[in-house]
Amino acid sequence: MELTLSIIKPDAVSRNLTGQINSLIEKNNIKIVAQKMIRLSIDDAKTFYGVHKERAFFEDLCSYMISGPIVVQVLKGKSVVSKYRDLMGATNPENAEENTIRKLYGLSVEENSVHGSDSKENSKVEIDFFFSKREIFNL
Ligand code: CMP
């Protein structure tokens, strides 16, 4: 069993889509083992997305990510890092497969509704960024 970090982004939380996204996660046999609604500070957004700091979209991305509350989650399942990336679909919703979260709900390459860790190594770093051990349940 593997863990991954998921974020339901401001565009999806503000459109009342948290439950529909959670339903897709659960229907795909992935367990939500930690979850909370938070609002990022600008410093946290810049740290979390630090890998993108040289990209042209970095400042816009950080502004968007602090524009409203987000839901951060720890997901658990077999090969869940790649399984959740498949369920999310391509970064740009226009390129995403049918029935993926981003195809169903994404608005643009930036407002793409969800984030998921891109590797097992990064999942550990990203989970530790948001959650303490006692917030993650052994479901
Ligand atoms: P995410 O999976 O959270 O990882 C980085 C985020 O940057 C990505 O989803 C998008 O929200 C955003 N992003 C990636 N590429 C672009 C782009 N070309 N223009 C604007 N935002 C982008």
C-alpha cells in the first residue's frame, strides 16, 4: 500500500465539488486517510510549488492557490501515486481523458481542480508539508 498527497484546489472547492471529487476517489477504490480544509499563506504556496519557481506561470499559480480554501488529503491504495494521476488526467483539462477529474471539472491549465504527487519520493515530502503523523489514519 502506498500514500499520496491530493489537493482539491480553490476552483473546485468554491464550486462545491469536494464531495463529487471524493466520490470519484472512493469509487476508484482509493481510501481518504486524512483530510482538512485550509487556506494557504503566500509563503506556503511558494514553498510548496518551489520546483516551479523559474516558470512563467509561478506567480499566477501561487496567487490562485491562495485565492480561497483548499482541501488537502492523504490518499491510500495500491500504486496510488500513479493511480491517482491517471484519475486526475492531464494537467491541461483540454488534453485530459474522458471521465478524469480534470476533464470533468477543470477550467484551465491553471484552474485544473486537483493536484496529486508526481512520485513516491515527492509524496512523502508533500504529505509531511501538510500533515502530522497523528492526522493520518490506518484505514
Ligand atoms: P499541479 O499538478 O498542481 O502542478 C503545478 C501546477 O501549475 C499545475 O497543476 C497547474 O495548476 C499549474 N500549471 C502547470 N502548467 C501551467 C501553465 N502552462 N500555465 C499556468 N499554470 C500551469
